[in-house]
Amino acid sequence: MLSRRQKKPPACPGLAQAMRQIAGRLCCDFAAPIEQDSQEFKAQAVFYLRRYLPPGPGRPSEDAITKAINLRKQGVAWKQIYPECIADHSQLQPALRRQAEQNLRAARRSRRNAKKRRKPPGSFFAETIPPPIVPSGLPPDSSL
């Protein structure tokens, strides 16, 4: 059994060798920044590697929804957005057209709400403990 720290070997043959070659090239091309702060360089390398690889698990974003969001941010009315974001909008039957329009608005709303639900990085939900109740020595009815 593998411990928490140990990961399974990559399922993709040749990946380790390719990554070793990439690391060697980075060491040659960026020797000075690595020597100055190797941890920071590694963090930046991982950042860009993640950025340029496909997204992780989850539904990939649809271009039509992203376009609708951007157009709404610019103040464009929904009636103008529908033909641009829904394929064959003008040829759809009225019931199907309404459904596609509702789906587009719902997808935009869902993506906006999903951003609100996600925790910002570095935020922790710590349980707050109320301060202890310490008697002041005065009778409860006395006021100053």
C-alpha cells in the first residue's frame, strides 16, 4: 500500500522521461533564476504547467456561455445575445428556441453562482469560540 505522500507511477508511458527532459532544459535555460530562488522558480513552473494543460475534473466551459457572459458584462440585451450564442437560433421552432434561451440564461446564472460558492484561496472556516463568561464581582442588578 502506498503512503499518502507516495503517488502511483504515471499511467502514461514515457511521461517520466519527457518530464525529465523538460526539467533538464529548464535547468539549462533558467540556471540563474533557479540558483537565486529554486522554490519560487518551481512554483512558477508548476503554475504555467497547470495553466497550459487541459483543465482537471469537471465540466469544460462552453464557449457560447462564456461569450454570453462577456456580452452581458458589456450591457448587450439578451435578444441580441441569443442569435450570437445559440446555434441556428432563427431556424429553431418557438418552443425549442425558448428552451435554448432559458438554458443559456440558466447556464450563465449557474456559472456566476458557482463562483460565489467557491472558497477564495487562503480562506478557512474556523469555528469561533465565544469569550468565557467571567463574573465581575458585582451583583447582577447593580448598574454603574
